[in-house]
Amino acid sequence: MSQNKKALFIIFGGTGDLAYRKLYPALYKLYKKNYLNENFAVIGTARREWSDSYYQEVVYDSIQDIKESDQEAKEFASHFRYQSHNVNDTENYISLLKLADQLDEKYDIEGNRIFYLSVSPSLFGTVSSHLRAENLITENGFNRLIIEKPFGTDFVNSNALNNDILESFTEEQIYRIDHYLGKEMIQMLLALRFGNPLFKQIWNKHFISNIQVTLAEDMGVEERGAYYEQSGALRDMVQNHVLQIVSLLYMNEPSSNDSKAILKAKVDALKNLKAVNQENINQNFVRGQYTTSKDNPDILDYVSEHEVDPESNVETFIAGKIESTHENWEGVPIYIRTGKRMKAKNTQINIVFKKDTMNFFSTEEVKENILSIHIGPNEGLSLQLNNKQIGHAFELEPIDLIFNPSADAPDDYERLILSALMGDKTNFVHWDELAESWKYIDSIREAWSKAESPLYLYEVNTNGPTEANELLENNNDYWVWS
Ligand code: NAD
């Protein structure tokens, strides 16, 4: 069976950073691998007045580092057209329809359309209602709407945004991107958990002591100060990426590998998260903000960044102890930690197994077994075991079994765009997950506000405020990655 897919992509925000850095290279990789071939076209739209040829040059430029040959890159770019577009102007959608129909015929696309909204979420409702009203949605092919985070600012706002979109597209047609779900090692989590009897048996409170999720960034807010002032680390990282990872870690085995069964298991895991309130918030969550340090005088405080309020109380770091009420997970916290301007860029999950009482060795001699999933920048798995020290003495020493996936694994956007082409929604965020995660995030914000939770300053190039360590020390745990 041919793997070649037929589709017309209409990208709103075609002149933007995301389109240039991620979407065009991802489409090119799919082209190189023959998932896209003759039967595809892309219309880029945005406010700027660009010509087709200029747009094609931009696309060509975006794939310079990965192109196989000049000719192939030019052939790929020849499938792209540009339309200058005001999202509120009906006439623009009428000409977009004309162009879409022409390209559909030219490339024999059979009515399959992917609308990619790489624009601010405030435009999602307007664009989707025009797409419906001006008949861009076809009768003969599939119609899918891809949207980018942030999906709102809280539950109420996100619900309203969603209802706007639902007037024109069904939940089935909506593909919400959380690019973490396109990462090799995140997808590997399911394979690891449910494809290995070894891990399946021990993935519970009897064998796991705690789990640690770290999403550390070494950069500051850069040019995104205005956005970050509205979001902070809680909305920017925890609502989406961190809670997605938490649901994959805590979920029960789905009844099948069907996307609906996986979704149900993930939503149940989110519903089972232990409630956060004014009484327990300060024991379980720590908020921090980066500040300059003597060792790094050139790096700005958060409050001195461009478009940041000098009095800002917004958190650039958050650490927390998340728990589940499910009986399988009693007493097994997932410690989470994410922040900007931390010591090093690193995304990692550590599953720390329980120590056991043994006859053969003393407990002090035996280190915990730790399964580490390295998500980025280097991908891989490692499993810490206790082995006999090589030599005459009979003593233990920890060793790591290491696996590194091959360097040519597909990247997140390539994988997710292909999934959207195939109609596979497993790695996209469903409204039910979004609703649950926003409710949880809202409860943290509300508790912070009622408890007047402190904001701890941490120096740049560190792993956050020391108070984050106490979350673990109080339970006799420690950060594995420190
Ligand atoms: P950007 O500012 O670089 O580009 C925005 C695009 O939207 C531009 O093409 C602009 O012309 C277009 N646009 C804005 N207002 C418009 C209007 N009224 N009518 C028509 N076009 C309009 O932004 P970006 O970084 O490309 O991000 C796009 C979306 O993706 C945002 O919602 C962002 O939050 C999200 N996102 C971006 C990244 C990233 O790495 N850049 C990562 C995750 C999510």
C-alpha cells in the first residue's frame, strides 16, 4: 500500500517563527520520506504582503540544513502558495477558497484539508467560523484543524475558546498540539510500561518509591516577557507538558492501544490527582523567580527583562509534590520541577524504586534502582543497577545500563503532522484532558492566592530555590538529577 498522503495544508501564521523553524522542516522531512509526494500543497497566510515566489524562497531557506539536494528542495517549495490575509475579512476567505480548490484539482488532493492555526489563540474562534461560513470545509475529503498552545488561561477561558471552535469543527476534527507528545522518549513511555512484563508488574506503590519529573531550561524569557507575565511557569509548562507526563506515568493500563482507550486512562489519572487547597499548598508546591547572581552579573533578573513588570510576582520556577488518590499509587508522589535560567537544559523522568530489606547485603550497601528517561537534549534510557565491583573484593557498586535511540529518529513536529495526516489522535490533547488539567491548575492558583504563598528568589544558573529540595527531604527523598 502506498504511504503517500493527499492533503492541502492551509497554515495561518505562515510568516511566523513556528512555521519557519518547525512546520516547513517537518513537512520537508515527510516529503523526503514519501509520506508527502505529488498530492500535496501548502497555502501560507498571514498579514504581510508576500508573493508566491518570495514565500517559496523562505520555505526553501528554512530547509537549508536538511535538504538532500537543491533540486529536491526547490521541487518541495514549488508546492507552496502565499495569500496575504486579514483573518476578519470575508473576502479573503473567498479568495482562499478559490486558491484551495485550484490546488486541490492541480495536485489531485481529493478534498483533504488540514487547517493549521499557528497564530494567537484569540484568533482561533474567528478563523474557524470563517472557514465554515465561507465553505472551506470540504464534503468529499477529511477536514482537520490543528491548533497550538496555549489553549486558554484557565478553565473558564479555555472552555469558552473551545466552544467557539466547536461551532465550526467537531472534537473529532480538532488536533491540539502539545509537542512533548511527539517526542520519541515520551512515546516510548507507553511502550516501556505496557510492552514489558518486567515493568508492568512493578509499576505501582509496592515497588516504586517516588517519581521525579524535571523540565529545566537554561534560557530566560528572552523576547517573550509580555506573554510570560500572563502565564508564568504554571501555565506555560505545568498545565500542558508536565501534566501530560504525569498522566502517562500514573495511568492504568488502557483496555487496548486504541486512542480512545488511552485517552480514557489518561483522563482517569488526571481525575485521580489529590486535591490541592489552601491548607496543603505550601507544603506541596514551591514557586520561585530567577534573580541575578554575583557569579553571573551579566544575566538579568526576571524583573529586569524586556516587557516584564519591575514589581512582577510571576513565577519562573515551580516545584511540586503531586499525588494520586488511586489505590495503586498510595504514598508514591510524583515530584515535578520546571524553571527558567536553571543550571542546564534538561528534561528527564526518574523512576526511583524502593529499597528492600535484604539478607545478603546491608541496606546501606544497596542503592536504589532508578530508571531514567532522558527526553532532551540527549535522548535515551538508563537503568541504575547494583553490580559487583570488579576486582577481588565482593562489594557493590552502581552501574548504568544505557540505551540511546538512533540519531535519525523523527522529530516531534514531523511525527505529529504525520499523525494528523493519518487521523491518529493518540498524541494530541483531547478536550477532556484539557478540562481536567485546567481544573487542577486553577486549584493551585486559587490556593496560592488564598494562602498568600511566598515567591522564593533563586539565583540564575542554579536548580531553583533551596525550598524545592525540602519538598523531598521532608520525605527522606532527594533529587536524582541535581
Ligand atoms: P509569531 O509571532 O512568530 O507568528 C505569528 C503569525 O501570526 C505571523 O505569521 C503573523 O503574521 C500571524 N498573525 C498574527 N495576527 C494575525 C492576524 N490578525 N491576521 C493574520 N495573521 C496574523 O508566532 P509563532 O512563534 O510562530 O507562534 C504561533 C503560535 O504558535 C502562537 O500561538 C504560539 O503561542 C504557538 N507556539 C509557538 C511556538 C514556537 O516555538 N514559536 C511553540 C509552541 C507554540
